[in-house]
Amino acid sequence: MELKNIFLFEGLSEDTIKSIENISRVEKLNKGNILFYEGDEPKYLHIVLQGTIKLYKVTSSDKELVLKYFHEDQMIGEFANFENMVFPATTEAMTQADVLKIDFEAFKKIMLSNVDIVMRIQSSLITKIKNLQNIIFMNLILDTKQKVAKYIVDNKQDFFTTKNVLIAQTLNMTPETLSRTLKVFKDSDLINISKKTMNIEILKTYYM
């Protein structure tokens, strides 16, 4: 993916794109490779070029808590960059992946002279805050059926193409628990896997 096609840099001048290219490099990851660990210093701004990256924390009971999956054209961990804090979670490649790494200190000088970049980063940060609120809501308030119903509605665009094991990790439940819950929804005609249909209005009643 060329820099000019990345959402953060769309519409920038050729000179600005060239300046960003000069402070960037691509890191290629195999499945299972770690991009950064919780506690690492945020020296780079990370943007996924291709593949899937998992962001997670390990609880005091050694349970893995999946916070989010990142895909093509998404930034990872930028909050740590702007707050000058260590990364609060670990990232692992779930597939082969390419990640653009931009020297953050050099990038700040370019960013401050481009309002469009600032606005796009602000939008990304707001989305991340909403995602964190959603994680808290999902894990502390909702029961199993409510969590699955909300996930289906919130991810209706790619629910039918996402593997159950990834959905289970995202919802922090076992694949068996997820399968049992999905069967209940199938038997109630709330979702139809073969036809890729769902009854969104009824699913919403589980958690609203």
C-alpha cells in the first residue's frame, strides 16, 4: 500500500508524503510475532498495511483479555504516543502482516503543520475511547447472550465471515460457550448462517 492511499495521508502534498516516507519503514510479521509488548516505549506510530493484529492484556489470573483486532489501514497504540506513556497492552500478529512504523518524534513536526492529519488522528482516538467503553460495558455488565447479541449487531458487516475462535477471543469466552449461544440464536431464527441474515431489532432487545 502506498502512503498516499493510507487514510491518514490522503490528499497530502507529494513533498509531505516524501517527508513521511523518509522517516518510515515497513516491518513484516509472521503469525505469532509480537509487534510491541506492554510496557515498551512508543518510539513509532504504527499503521497496519495488511493482515490482522491482536491487541491484548494478560490479567492477574493469567487470562488473556482481547481488547481489539486491527486490520488494514488502522493505527495501533497511538494514544501511548501522544500521551508519552508506555504501551498499555501487547500486540501479536494473527496472520502474516505488514506494519508501517513511523518515527514519532520526527512525525510530530510534520503533523503539526497539517490540520487534516491532526483531525484524522483525533477521530481515531475518539473511536478507540468508544471501543474501550464498549469493552468495559461488554465484560462487566452484560451476560453471555447479551454479549453475543451485541457483538453480532455491532459487527453485522463481517460477523458471518469472522471465525468463531476470533469472536470468542474478542468476547473473552470459550468457543464452546459461543457455539452454544449461537445455536440458541439460530434455533430462534435470530440468525441464519447459510443465508447470512439476522434479526437486528430482536437481537438489540437482549442488551438494550
